[in-house]
Amino acid sequence: MDPFPALADETRRRLLRAIAESPRTAGELADTEPVSRPAVSRHLKVLLDGGLVRVSKVGRTRVYSIEPRGWEPVRELERSIHPAPAPVAPERFDALELEVRRVSRDRRDRHDVNDGRDPLSEEQTA
């Protein structure tokens, strides 16, 4: 099942967004679309064939919901385009900790030299 042809149509993308909000019947979906009910049914068939939605029967009613496994090819494509960022090397955190300590020490030293007043705070209020 190839989901990409099913994603190519704006009407089907709108139907997917609605189904993602909550499972819906074909009638509920058709009520929100400017196309005919038979056209919505054809779009839903394409989405089913693409593996993006599943249908379950509740009595005589067919309810459409998102099929999570059908989205794996889309997720794979996204991961190949936008790979996860490389992890930060632990030694980078050591350098950050050293810089934070240095700045804290410098602020404390300036504070002591100015009779307990923080000159940086005074500059910001001036």
C-alpha cells in the first residue's frame, strides 16, 4: 500500500484532518465537503487502499479512523529528509558548566567589590 497517491488530493487531506480529530462516518464527512456523497465515498476508498484509514462497523454504520501503521512510509520519508539532530557530546556540557561557574564567580566578585550592590542590576534600572 502506497499512501502518497492518497495524500496528493486536497479533498482527501481535509478528510484525513477531520478523521484525525475523531472517527467519523462517511455521512458526517460528506456533510462538511463541497463534493457529493459518492465522491466522498470514492475518496475514502482511495484512503483505505492507501492504508491511511481503517473502517469498522458499528451496527450498520461504517466508521472511519486513522490507521497508524499506514503512516510509516510517510514517517520514514520525513526522517530521511529531516534526520534527528546528532546528540550533544557530554564534554560540551562540561564546558558549559565551567562557563556558568566562571560567570557566577565574576558576578559574586563584582558584588563584593561594590559594597553588596550588584552593578549589573543598577545598569539595567538606570
